[in-house]
Amino acid sequence: MTRNSIDRLAPWLTGLGFVVVWWLVIVMFGIQRYILPTPWETLNAMYTFRGPLFTNGLATLATTLIGFGIAVVVGMILGIIVGSSRLAYRALYPLLVAFNSVPKAALVPIFVIWFGAGAVPAVVTAFMLSFFPVVANVATAFATIEPELLEVMRSLGASQSDMTIKVGIPRSLPYFFASLKIAITLAFVGSVIAEIVAGNSGIGNVMLVAGSNFNVPLVFAALFVVGAMGVGMYAIFDFVERRMTGWSVRGSNMMQHVGGG
Amino acid sequence: MTFIQLTDVDLVYGSGSNAATADTLAVSSASISVEQGEFVSVVGPSGCGKSTLLKLIAGLVRPSRGSVQVDGRNVQAPLKTVGMGFQNATLLPWRNVRDNVMLPLEIVEPYRSRQKQDRDKNIERAETLLTTVGLSGFGGRMPWQLSGGMQQRAQLCRALIHEPSILLLDEPFAALDTFTREELWSVLQELWLFRKCTVILVTHELREAVYLSETVHVMSSRPGRIIKSSSVGLSRPRTLESTFQPDFVELVHDLRHHIGRGKQT
């Protein structure tokens, strides 16, 4: 077996290992299915409730992506502002950190009062959870531009917007994409929390209803759906990141194609 | 004709508003004059304010006292007619070498507004420049595929592509090995002989200063003052062979002596 194929199989093998351990724990300790269902029962629940899981999964995906999309735009803009000016950094950063430290689950009831139950609180919560990593990463990228590079630009008479467009944004892309991978997973957490607290649809809502009916296998099936969607989105952004910022991962495999020089 | 004139320049870093960042006097009563088209080096012990001198000339910092004049005008804001080079090549890692070299053309007028029409002409101009520094065929490479010396060559091209009247170099070859460095001396000399722009080179390598310059200014340790200016009368083009001639060695020796004295004061 080649090194490459081990690399490729590794995540599936750990996934399989996880399932085996899960099963063993249930068998060894004789755990009841309404406490912890077996993987098989979970899979079974997933198949039985495939219809509701699919539609509610789509609903969760939609609210997550909307909240995430807003977080990306707002996060990028705030990150550029905070990263380009020391004054803005000093003025805004403590507030942003404070904002991020507030437990978002506690805010959901307030969002419900403001926006009513349904999709809007989920979107807002997804946004609230996911915008901070984007701000922090983009701001870091902007704040750590080499001073010499700024001097080169300034000595050419570059304006602030020249520096942002020609240096700041391209330089921040690797940081930006890294933050997207964190942000998308947090966005899922946000919308599912909101759906559990106050949703009338979505995976969180499925979990709430299933839980109150002691249908624990369905709760686990729902968790799996969220996890799978998270991994899927993560993989997409990982792929985009590789395509867009190949220059920053000049490592091993690219080097072989083009050689030294 | 005097092109760059610093008169009695002081530069104080730090705002002075808090004690922890007590004001540092980086440059003190520095006076220097540079002729149009002259190649000048500034040497001195490390931390003596040599780099600050370049920033003053480029208009990136304003003097606390005294005046900085370029072409008869006081420098009030960053000049747009300078090219700069540093010890770090500071190439943009997401652009290939050619696009890096062409960066100034996207910013400096009149090139900026003619970018689209002149695209082919600009590429040709970049390639020509790359060829003169020995990088022909490397335009499509990414910066990280180049060695340190090649990155410095590319940086020189970027500094020169918009035909600046002043080239400011801050220890551009300091991080290179001796052989590469000496090779680049001759590249830089050739560029200067060909273009005749005014060059100010900050370095701590005395042989480099003498090899390349018409005039070498020696700065004292911080706060930096000019304590000695020697003109180098050696004929051009100079070669590595010239660095072993008695009058070359004599000049280097003499400068070394002055730097030693500057450290003591």
C-alpha cells in the first residue's frame, strides 16, 4: 500500500474506528437504546426518517449559509478596517471580543422577541457565531504586512485603496480561507442552537421533537446529518482555498512540478 | 548640479507623550548633498540612522528640524519618483516575477492610466529589464522559486521599471553570500551606468560602497551625523579586479578608520 493511499484512507479508517468503539461501549456496558443507540439503530433512524431529515436538513443548510454569507461579508469589511488602522483596532477590537464572549445561546430568546420564531433567529445566531474568526484572521493578515512593502507602496505614491486592493486583500486570502473553514462549522452550531431553542423547522427542531418523544436514535441521526453537512462544507472551502491560494502553500507537491530554480 | 540636499536635519522618533517610549534622536544635524545622476553610499555602524536617511529623502518621514530638498523643492509628502529596494526582496508572493516587476506601473502615473493600452509594451519593458539583470526566462516563475540573489535582481527591476529619478537602496545585498553579492555589484553598476539615475545606497559593507559609489559618506553611531565624505576617483566600469588595487584598498582602509572613530564619539 502506497503512502498516498494510506493518506487518503486515514479519515475513513478513524471514522470506522470511532463507530467500532461506540458499538463496543454499548455492548460492554449494556447501555439501553433510549440512552445511547447503536450505530445501526442510528443508521436505521436515518433511513426511516429520511424525508423529514432531508427537508429539515436543507432548511438548516439554508439558514446556516445565509448567516455565514453575511458573516463573511461583514467580517471581511470589519477585518480590513480593524487591520488597516491602529485607531480602529484600538477602538473596535475590545468591543468585538466582548461581543464574541457573550454566550450566543443566551441571545436566542432575545432574537425571538425581536424577530419572532422561525428562520430569522437561526440566521442571526449563525452570523453571530461565525463572523468573529473572519474578522480576527483578516485583521491579522492586514496588520502583519511587512513594513518594507508598505514603504515600497507609499514611495510610489500608492493610495490607501491601492494598498488594500493590491497588497492587503491578496495577502489576507490564505488567512481568510482558513477562517472560513472555522466559521462555517460555527455557523452550523449557531443555527442548530437557535432551531433547538426557537425553531419551527430545521435539524435542531427535529432533535427537539425527537428528544421529547424519547426517540434518541433520531436525535443521533439528526446530529449525524449536521456533522455530515459540516464536513461537506469544510471540504468545499478546503478545496477552494487550495485553488485560490496555492502560492501560500508552496510546500511539497507543488514544488515537485515546477522544480527549484 | 545639486539634486538632493539635506541641510542640518534632525529626526526624533517617538511622540514623547510617555516615558517608556522616550524620544530617540535617530539623525542629528545631518547635511548631505547629492548631484544629479551621482551614485552615493552611506556607511556607518549598525543602528546609526542610515535607513532613516533614506526615509527622509523618500518623504516617508518628515524631519524634526532642518530641510530636505529634492530638485530644489522641499519634500513634503512621499515622492513618487523614487524606486526603493531593501534587504528583504519584499516581492508579492502571489504574483509571478514579471507581474511583481510591473507593480509600480499599476500605481505611478502616467503608466497607471495607460495600463490597458500599454500592456504589451509594459511586458516587453519588464522582460528587457529582467534580461539586463540576468533573469531572462524567469518572468513566469513565482518568487519562492527564485534564490535570494535572484529575488534581489527582481527587486532591482521593480525599483527601476517606472524610470525613477532616484533609486534608494537599503542594504539590498546584506543577506546574500559573498559571491552573489559581488556579482550583483556589477549588475547594479551596469544598471546605473546605463540609466544614470541618482542612487543612494545604504550599506555596512565598505568594499561595496567603494566599488559602486562616486562619493561615500560615513555616519557616526546614533544619533547619526555625517562625519566624513570621500569621493572615489576610480575609473568605470570597475571590476572585481579593481577591488584589489592599492588605491581601492587604501580608500576602504581610510573609511574603516573613520567608522572606528565615529563609534568612539
